Amino acid sequence: RIPVGVGASRCVGVECEEDLVRRFGDLVVRFGCEEAVIPVLGDLRVELENLLQQSVDRLRSLQKGEREIERDEWGLNLVICMYLLPEAIEMVRPYIVKLLRLGREYRNFISEHGDSHNRGERNNKDHHCYGVRIVCNTWGFMPSNEEIQFQLMPTKVLEVSIDGEQTETSDIRVELYLYTEDSCNK
């Protein structure tokens, strides 16, 4: 399933295995969503680092007054769905923590300055900034041996059955973890 129908204007799928990217690309074409879904062959850590740097640059340009907040603001209305093994989840933890903290900083800026801060309008409630949300399968972020600065606690844990229905009685259940800006310590 591709999350275009849940309000995403563009989705990027990052995979490090060429045959899986090729298969993903074929499915994108088959379902006619080439404009909205981009398969990328690459290292998720590199892609997250690039996203983080672009997001920092855009936020700093807002803070300096170099540009106005756009109605459908660029960046930190992000949903990242991770289907990774625990070892891979640990490899991306620092990037996820930085994105979550940057999302909090961005949301605070929007709240303080409103939708059109350069035009003198403050706290325009028509601008929606949902921030960064991470959806993680099965394992989530385990307690870390790293410094406390990288600890993450899920905002919500949802148990779903194998067919995707929320259930308390299904024999085959999977946990999905939601992480938001509130998941990481200040």
C-alpha cells in the first residue's frame, strides 16, 4: 500500500537493494502514481541526512525573515514509515531524533509567528503544521545504550491484526509505534 491517499502529495521510498527498487518502480507505474511516488535506490541514512539539511536550511531562512511561510509549507509535515529490522532502526535513530526535534522547533516557530509573519498576521489557525511523525513496525525504537539525548518513547502503540483491522482477539497481531516530537526529550 502506498500512502498517497492519506493526504501525502509526494512519497519517496528508499531501498538499498536494486531488484526491490526495480520491483517498486514497476508497481508505481502499474498503479499509475508516477507523479506522486518516487522509488529511490540508496542508503536511508544518506537520504535522511539530506532531508535534515534541507529542512534546517528552510527553517533558518524563515527565522531570518528571508522568506514567508507558504500555505502548504515544505517540509516538516512529514510522515516516515519505517519497516526495518532492529539493527537498521538503531542505525537511523540519530537522524530520526534530529528530525523530531527540528519538527518541534518548526512547529513552535509557526505557532509563534503564524501563517504570514512577514505580513503582520500572527497565529493564523488556517495553517496546519502536523510536524514529524514516524510510524514504525513491530520493534519500534528499543531503549538505547546511547546518551539519554537519543532516547525515544512512542506517543502511541497500536496493535493491528494481519489484515490491518484493529483487534483485541486476532491470533496474528502486529504492533505499530507512532513517534512524534513529544517522543524525544528536549
